[in-house]
Amino acid sequence: MVSGELDLTGLRRVYGRPGSRLFYTAVCRNARHWGWTEPGQSKWRCWRAQRQLEGVLGRKLSLPAGSRVLDAGCGAGVVAREMAKRFGLRITGVDVLDFHVREARRLSERAALEDRTTFSWGDYHDLEFADGSFDGAYSMETLVHSYDPARALAELHRVLRPGGRLVLLGPIGAPRDELGAEGRAVLDPYLDAMVFPGAKQYDTRSLNDLLAGAGFRVEEALDATARYRPTSDALYAYFRVPYALLRLFGPAERWLNMRSVVEMYKVRDYVSWYVHTAVKP
Ligand SMILES: C[S@@+](CC[C@H](N)C(=O)[O-])C[C@H]1O[C@@H](n2cnc3c(N)ncnc32)[C@H](O)[C@@H]1O
């Protein structure tokens, strides 16, 4: 993995292999994110947890219907369509994987949401949009892929209007000094395999500073680990045996994002899940 530049080959390996694509389409119904489980709810209903996480995002964005919102790293556009349907937002999604952009457009057309969701190829470190183009922006579990998180946040800041809102959701590693050599030895191979260079550049302590450095006022840094863990536990229970069996027929890379699910469980002591809400003053 080359640090400091876009690793398209690595991202294609993570998301583009037939096993990964089958996993995301058939199992995750095109979503490429984890879920939010309320206390007392069953952990086994992962699709409900995913819809609930999208609900958390919509409420944290807290923007009126019709607002223009950037989805940085939109995948197949599941989140964008939920934001359009449930919150009436007008979403512009960008992603660096052409097959994700094509899939997002196709699915939005099928859902008759192409007037409220548009998708194009774009790297969120270097966006083609004019300053102040958006009322809001979000990253649903994509900042971990960033090769330069400070630059990505500065770019999101640039394309927001004054008063614009930013919501970041996703996993964050423990501070490197707290991990120690043993923690790094467990976590780093996972981060490298999943092309998560961002996860080595910011942590639970430093993301607030990075946001402030980019010009944002942090409204809330919510540690949501307890809400995410049930999905992680359930997916591990569902997939650890199929994953072990598949590995008998070839390297884990062929099934990489099933690897993400199973191995995320193994590194869970070194990872937290946060929802950051920030405003461009
Ligand atoms: C875990 S997936 C999340 C997709 C979507 N947000 C969702 O929740 O379904 C991460 C996405 O970020 C995209 N991505 C990674 N680096 C990116 C970058 N620099 N600019 C835009 N998208 C990027 C990947 O291609 C992938 O689609």
C-alpha cells in the first residue's frame, strides 16, 4: 500500500472481487456499512440495524428537506437513497470505484430516485465542486480509506457553505501509543489488507483536532461502540464457519469482505465506533 496517494488497485481488490461483490449484493443488500442496535433489541436483525444507523445519520445531519448533501464514498448509493426517501435530502454521491458509481445509478433509477440522487466518479480529497456547494456532507464508513485525512476534511470543509453540517460515521483505531507493539501486530495487518491507511493517521483522541484543524467546530463526538458491537457479533457468528470453509478452497483475499466481517471481530478490542457531528462556522 502506497501512503499519500489513492490506492485504487487495493480498493478494487477489497470491493471488486466476485466474492466481495456477491457478499455485498446478496447478503448486505448493497449496503457496505455496519449497523446500529438499540439496547434490548436482537442483534440478529442486521438489516434493521443498518436502517437504524442510516436513521442516526439523517437525524445528526438535521437538515431541512431539499437540502443539498454530499455523500463522500457513496458505494452503491444505499445511504444516499435512504437520505433522499426518509429525509427528503438531495444527495450527490461520489466514489472512486467506477462499478460502485454505475451500480448506484442503476439502483436509483430502479427506485425512481434519480431526480434526488446523482452519482459521479470522484475522490473526496480533490472534489470537482465549487466552494460552498453543499448544505451538508457525510462519510459513512469511508474516512478509514483516506490516504490523507487532513486533506479530505479540508476538502469537505471547502465544499460546504458557512453553517453547513458534516457527519462522519465509522470505526476508529485506538491511539497508536496505547495500542503498544502487541496491539499493532494484531491490528495493522487487518488495516493494510482492508486498505485503511486513514485508520493509522487518526484515532479516537486526534480526530477532533483534525476536524478543528480543517476549520470545523465539533458539535459532538459520540462513542457508539456499544451500538455497533451487536452487528459485529452477529455477523461473526453467521460467517465464521462459511469463511473457514471457503478458505480451504483458496486465499482469504478471494472473499475479502467476508474477511472484513470475521477479522473485524478479532481486532474489536482495538477499535471503537464513532459518530462525529461538526459544523463549518
Ligand atoms: C465501506 S464502503 C461504504 C460505502 C457507502 N458509504 C455505504 O455505506 O454503503 C467505503 C466506500 O468508500 C469509497 N472510497 C474509498 N476511498 C475513497 C475516496 N478517496 N474518494 C471517494 N470514495 C472513496 C470506496 O470505494 C467504497 O465505496
